Amino acid sequence: MRVVFDAKDQYPSQWAAIESIAGKIGCTAETLRKWVRQGERDSGVRPGATTAEQQRIKELEREVRELRKTNEILKLASAYFGPGGARPPPQEVNAFVDEHRARLGVEPICRALQVAPSAYRRHAARQRDPALRPARAQHDACLMPLVQRVYDANLRVYGADKVWRQLAREGVEVARCTVERLMRRLGLQGARRGKGVRTTVPDARAACPLDRVNRHFKAQRPNHAGHLQDWLQAGDVEVALIYGQKEIPALQVKAVLEESLWVVAPPSARLSRKRPLQLARVAREPFILPAAPQGLRAAIEHAATAASVTLQVFAETNALNVQKELVAQDHGWTSLPAVRVSPEVERGLPSAAPLAGAGLRRTIVIVPHQPPGLRARALRVRHATGLREDELRPGEVAGCALAGVAPHGRRRPMAIDCPAP
């Protein structure tokens, strides 16, 4: 570079000088040009990073790479050795290195874990050649199949004492403590009489922990199911719509409509509304039902008993949204009226199909407080609710209380029995 700087006045341009001198010193013109440019940056003639700065940048980049690798190793080790104490056993350290050596390397892992690489190299050599293992390890490798065989042959109830005595009867000379250590290593344990050992005893005087998730056990609306008949007979309710009861003692009823029950499954089931399912097919799947004695639960169980089918009840919940969420998460199937799932089915979220079989339909009846004048009472209900009996759909029976007009100007409530399915 100094030759180029000294001879630049003898040539028409710097490039001409570089081409002339490059052939004399035995290198290419491009290589010499790079040297000249770097010399100009080092001397401050040309802007840019100097050689020392570039070297420092490379060192910092290498240090950052090493720190990132060390940080990754420590993160993996913290999750791998979480249950251990201050220093994990050598066996676990060797297994960790075996698992991650191909990606992170042996030396970086040992340096991050402060483990001697020679210890792992010795372990790797013993893995390749079992003859290099210590005599105790070779002896244990021969005894462990014998201990496992005796334990399995005796209904897996023998403890260390009986396994040791059985091995002695078979002519195998081994210490009892060795048998106990090998059974612990194999995860074997004999049957015990009595209750298990309790290592923690609760203190009844200690204060209970605070609720950290802010639970709110508050119903969105009162549950009117099961009380409407009493309210009707007592005169507290003027008119009621009740599910599934065609005859009520001392009251006159009139059927309004019938609704079919559908089976609701996750989208992976690929059910079709054009192909009804029998209860025998549904019984193969885990089922989610309301808790007894809810009306829908009683109807399904009655139909299952009539069809000699036993349902596999996976969970019980009276909350409609919980039933739908469990089905969406593929925890099981459920049965609901078609109106309860029609919005989701239209969007293709769950798959649904009608249930075929006797007793799998629910009737909605209208019950007035006084048996006479049922037609007049129905007219007052139509006037109060804005609905006609022939227009009632399952989707329109969604309220739980409507106002009814009683005779002589008195107002009494009209209730609609809509229990959570």
C-alpha cells in the first residue's frame, strides 16, 4: 500500500498505479485495491470502519453469539433440571448433553453447566463400549432383568425382602440393599397393607387462601323449573308455558308445539341434519348432559332405557354455554333442542343431526291458572305477548317471564318455563 501511495504521482490515476504494481508483487489488482482502500480508512483519508474497529466488531458479534447460546442452554437446563437440587446427578447431565449435543455442541453445554467435558467423554465412551463401564454397573445390568422377572412373576406385589429371598432360592447371590436399590431404580414397589403414608397434615386453624381468580357464583336469572305448577295452583302465575308435561292434575293444558332433540358433536364428527342418528350410535361417544332431575336429562335417559342403551356420561352441567364449549373443545357429544344450536350450526361451528327414536321430542303446553275459558285466556296471552299460538317457534320461546293481563284489571305475571337444557 505504501508503494501505491508513493507512486501515485507517476501514473495518470490510482487504478493505473494499482494495476502496474499488482503485477510486480504477484497479486491481483482487486486485492491490492481493497488493501489500498482499507489503508485509506485506517489513515482517515476515506470514511469507514478501521481495521481495529472491524476486529472489535467481530469480537463483539462472536461474544453475542456465545452469550445467546449460553442463555439458550441455561433455559433448557432450568426446565430439564427443575425438580433437582443444587447440582443435578451426573446421569441427568449426561442425558441432557446427549439430547442437545447435535445442535449446541458438547463444549458449550459443558462450559455453561460448569461440567468437565472429560466426564461426558468418558460417559460417551462407555456407551459405545459397555466393557469400559465399572464392575458395579456391569453387575447391575445383569441383575436388573432378574429382579424385574421375579417381580412380574409374583403378581407385582413382592417387595425388596421377598424378591431378595426368591433370588436366593434360585441361587443368585446378591445383597438385600442391592435389590432394594435396583427396585427403586426400576420404579418397582411391593404391595402395602393399610393406608398410604401422609406427609402433609392440614391445619384447620390456618386461614384459607384468598380467591385469586375473582369467582362470581351468581346466576344470570332465577331457575323457574319445577315451581310453575305450584305457582299456577296458588294463583301467583296467570299463564305458563311448560316443557314436556301433557297432563297436569287439577289444571287444563293445551299443546302449543313440539320440538325435536338433536345430537351436537365437534366438527370432526361430520354429522348431517339429513341423516338422523340412533341412540345406539350416540352411546359409543362420551356424553355431556344436564344434572338430574332436569327435564331434558330425564327425557334422554328414559329414551335410552327404552332402547336398552347405556350412555357414557362424561360431564354434567346445567349451563348451556358450558355444554357448547365442552363440545367445541372435543370433550364429548351432547343433546340439545334444535333451536339451541341452530345459530352455531348455520355458521358451521359444531356438527349436528336429529336424534331418531321414540320419546326424543319435547312438547310445549300452555297452562292457564283457571281451567275454564282456555281460549279466552289464550287470547289474552296472545295480546300480552304479541304472539299467536300458530306462530310460536322454539326460538321464540326464549323469555322466562312475561306480563299477563288478569281479569278485573288486576295484573299477574305469566311465566314461561325455559329450563337450561
